[in-house]
Amino acid sequence: MLAVLLTALFMAALDVFIVNVAAPTIGSDLHASGADLQLVVAGYAITYSVLLITGARLGDRVGHGRVHLAGLALFTAASLACGLAQGSTELIVFRLVQGAGAALMIPQVLSLIQRTFTGEARARALGAYSAVLAVGAAAGQVVGGVLVSADLFGTGWRPVFLVNVPVGVFLLVLGRRVLPPGRGAEAERARDLDLPGLVLLGAAVSLLTVPLVLGQEEDWPLWSWLSLATAVVLFAVFCGYESRLARRGGAPLIALRVLRHPGIGLAVFRILAVMSVNAGFLFALTLHVQGGLGYSALRAGLSFAPTAVVFGAVSLTWRKWPAAWQRALTPAGFALTAVSAAVVGLAFRDGGDGGALLYVGYAGVGVGLALAFSPTLTGALATVRPEDAADASGLLATVVQLGQLIGVAAFGTLFLNRLESLGALRAYTSAEAFSVCAWALAGTAAVGAVSGLVLRRR
């Protein structure tokens, strides 16, 4: 069961970033504008993040196995549609649908882990979850580069989506055998879906992310600032509505008792920080090595292999490290990420390929992000009550996606703004733009290191 769930998780995490290295090929093949390509990349994450909590709630009501399989079927069908799309508009729409399928299937992974495993077995399963989640994000760039460069049967970028189809069909067949077929005991106390809260949150997230994604392309017009301001207002309205609903005895989209659970609030901040740095680093680095240095999709994708490999290794082994180290892992991970991001920026500063120092920085980023993310997620969920598993998993999975979306939008915009101010795209101008971005990434990680010093309330 765990293998089926984690393979589906890997596909969903992979698809957040697999399009990055395929974007230039998609643009030339479909004659897509820069704004279209940004929506192709971000559309998946928008619906994914907005619908995650509702997906978790549906699992409680209908059955986690059933909802996971339904989401997997939708994700697989949307992947096929993306691979066959004939225009950029079609591709954007199908990416939105693909994100909705991921939002249905992924919250069930954490919920089933929480309800199936106990004690040390649960901690190991959560460690594997953390490793698969972040390795999928890094591996997306590698797999995307390999598939685009292979140009299988002259299909160019299409295999980055079509690769999900046979895997999805296999998981559907196997999942019907190994996943819980019906509703569990939690179905009797399942709560309403809070559709008004979903609409408010969806509108707020959309109004926040769309201008962040498209603002740079459109030279930050008035509508982008009005949209950001409206998003802040809607977030406030959403919080007020959720509080009133909870006081009336209703079922808010985000249960307040979960937010008050020891460690959850701090974990939300840490995960938001680490995933923003992770996504921003990968996205800005992709822009630099493909645009500035002229790397092929394959070479660009393979550049991320050291980060992915060490992230996975550390995520799977950190619990075996000495007990005396455990409390220091999160701040140490953030601090190592900050130093390593700065090292990568320095390695590229002269417009060259970075040399051996670059790979030291890559590995350091992978180790640091793993130490910042995996202990945080495991610690936050290890003591959550089973009846709160769906809400906690939906909340933290949403934070993961929002962090990735904000990282791509914020650090991508910083890179592009700096590059535009320097004039024509050249290796040295791209290197300077990435160096500025690398220092911003290092600063964000440093803030995470400070937050890691705050002891989790027991």
C-alpha cells in the first residue's frame, strides 16, 4: 500500500517542476507567449494548492482509498490530455485539471499513513513521504530534461506528460487491490465541505498567484497591484469567516484546533520557507543555465541530480543519526542551505560553468533542505490525533504547494527583473541576476534558521 501511495505522490511532485525544462520547447512548438508558459507551469500548482484541503475532507466522507483512486484517474486522464494538446490554451486548461486530480489523491497519502502506521513505523513512513515529496520536485527537472532531449518518436515535449499515463494505469489496477475499499470509522463523524470557505480561499490564492506569475511579463500593470490588494482583503475575510463558523459549531475548511496543535503553526512557517527556497532555487537556476549558459534540456536537468540524490538519502536516514543531534537538525539544515545557496551564486558569478565548487554547493543545498524539511514535517504530524489527520495533512500539503508557488513567482520575478535591468541576455548578465537571486535565497534560508531555534511547544 505504501509503495502505491508514494509512487502516486512522486508523480504529483514530479509534475510541479517537470515542465520547467520543457518550457522552451513547448513555447516554440505551440507558439506560446511567455505568459502562456508561466500559466502552464503555475496552473497546476494553483488548483493543486486551493483544492488540497477539500480533497482531504472528501477522503473522510467518502473513503480515502476511493478518493485517492478517483484523483489518480483524473490525474492520469489529464496527463494524457496535456500530452495530446494542440494549443497553449488547451494545455493550460488541462494543467488546471491535472492539479485538481493531484489535490484529490495526495491528501489521502498522509491520511492513510496516519491511520495505518503507528510508532516507529509511522515515523519511517513519514520520512519516506518527505523524501519522495522533495526528491520528486528536484527529479522533475532531471526527468524533464532527459525526456525532452530524447525526443521520443519526434514527440518533443509531450512525453513529460505522457509518461504519467502507463504509471497511472498500473497504479489504478494495483490500488484497487491494496487500498481500503470503503469508508472508515471517520466517515460517521465526517464534516461538511465548507464550500463558502473553499470559494473564498480559492479566490484569494488565485488573486495572489496570478499577478505574481504574470506581473513581470506584463510589466506590473495596475490590475496586478489591485489583484494583490484584493487577495489580502479576501484572506482576511476568509479568516474571519472560518473563525465565526467554528464558533457556531460548524466545520471550517481549516480546523482551528489543528492550527493550535503544538508545533503545527511553527511547522507551517518552516515548511513555507523551505519549499519557497527549494522551488525558487530550482526555477531560477533553470532560467540561468538554459537561458544564460545555453545548456541543453538534458544537461540542465542532469545538473540537479546531486541535489535530488542527497536530499533523498538524508530524508531516509536522518532518524538514524545520534539522538543528541535531532533538535539541532532543522536550524542546521536552514543554515547549511543559506551557505550553500551563496556558494552556488559565487560559483556562477563570473559567467562560467561554476567548476567543482558548484557541485559542492548543489550537494549542500540538497542536504540542508532535507534537514530543514523532513524533521519538521515528521515532528508536526507524529503526534497529531488520528481524527485530525485529514485536516493536518491537507493543511501541510497546501502549505507545501503554496511555498513552491510563491518561490517560483517571487524568486523567478527577482531574477527576471534583475536580468531586464542589465540589458541583453548574456552569460555574464544572467550570472549576475542569478547571484542576486542566490543571496535572496540565502537570506530566506537564514530566516528559517532563526525560526528553527524556537523550540516546538509541547
